Amino acid sequence: MLGRLGEKLAAKHLSRNGYKVIYRNFRPRGGGEVDIVCRDKTADTLAFVEVKTRSSNEFADPASAVNREKRELIARGARAWLHMLDNPDIFFRFDIVEVLMVPEEKPEINVIKSAFTMPKPFHYAAQS
């Protein structure tokens, strides 16, 4: 499947470029999803990464598929991840990795850092 292969290539690319991949395909019980949760070691920042893989960019760039609904789904997964952490004072951002896999060509990978922000204000609330 093209999407799974794109996620695998994206994870390898991130690992080679200063990221530590922590988890792939995070799907919390309460809903939401994050393709790759990783730490950008160069910025000491947690990155919630959405991977978009295409075999052509004839119609639009892969990142354009990350619409409002998709951003909210990713943000819901990110909120669930952040609630699992003991230290809520952590820098985080949302990145998109575009993987273009044109047949007979080497895959092109483009990382868009801070591609979008949390759709709604987020405040960490410790649970009692």
C-alpha cells in the first residue's frame, strides 16, 4: 500500500535528519490519529507528524489534503498524547511530511515544519 510505504520512508527520513521516532500510527481510544510522534532533537520539540504520500502532484501538493477536519483529528490525537505525559511544559508542533513516489523515480520527501497549529486553544489540565 502506497500510504504505508510513504510512512516508512518518512520515518526513515526523519530519523536520518535529527528526529527520534517515538511512535507510529498512534490511535487513542477517545479518537484522533497521528501518523508519527517524534522528537526533533535539534529543537528539543515534540513533533506530531502527518504523512501524505502521492504518486503524482498533478492535481495538488500532498500537504493540501490536510484539511480542517484532518487537522482536528491529528490535534485530538496530539492532545491525548500530551495528556499521557508527566511534564506538560513541553514544546510541540505539527509537521507534515510529503512523500512523492513517482514510478521509476527516487522518492522525493519534503518536511514542512510547523505546518499548522492546534485548531482550538489547548490547556493542559492535570487529572486528579
